Amino acid sequence: MAREHLAAERADTPVKTTHGIASGTVVLTLDGALPVDFLSPGDRVITREGMRVVREVRVHRYSGPAVCVKAGALGHDRPEQDLVLPETTQILIRDWRAEALFGTAEAVMPISRLTDGEFIAPTKALSMRLYDLRFDTPQVVYAEGLELACAAVEAEAQIADE
């Protein structure tokens, strides 16, 4: 179901999405909770759909608009610590926010849609190292207590064809 919302949100959003999880962010894997920096193709990551194998990891630098999410801003231990994410980072929400914004039980949206200026506040990122995890199909991974959307390996090729 989350994949349907992910596709719908991307279709409605003409802004280029910056993919990636910030260096040092802890992601749940079958080997335990590991910093995203240590993940590589072939690693098994826990996703909303179960265990999935990482097919590709792209690492790049990002500078630009970002959002600072304070620890606990989205629920108990969500996130577990303060996080800075690019403003276009896609996040799965499954609480009253999804119902209030979309009239559904869950939705994938850019983190910037949740800014309140205090607990989820706009900021700027300067040379943030991002790890873009790619799977066979779009997935939602658990990172510091948040549910972040990751793209499929072929997603960029499909975008280039359009």
C-alpha cells in the first residue's frame, strides 16, 4: 500500500527528489542496527515489506534546503535522535498526520510537508554525505525510528526516458 502512495506522490511532485540517508544514520538490517555508511550491495535490510537485499548504494554530497527533525517529533523515539534530512526526503507517515493531510491511514510525502518551525524546522545542509539505497522495487526502510522511502534500481533509468 505504501508503494501506491509513493508512486502517487511522485507523480504529483514535479520537484526533483534528492534520494539518500545521511551518513551516520542507523538503519535496521538482519545483522542488527547499523550506520548506513556500512551498508553495501548484497546486505539484507529490514523494510516494511520484510527483508530485502540492497542492490546498489550510491553515495553523493548534498548541499541545499533541508529539514531538522528533533528527537521524538514524530512519536516516541521517532526519530531516536535529531536528524537533518534533505527537504525532499520521502517519509512514510502512519498516524493522524496521514489522515489529516490525505484522508488515508498512511502516505509517503516529502519531509518538508511536515515542517512546523519548531520540532520539524527548515534549515540548510552544507556538504551532507547521502547514501542512496536501491532495491529491486521501491521500499520503505527503518532509519533512526523513521520510515524512509528508497527507490528501485531502475527508477533513475525510467525518469531519464521521460
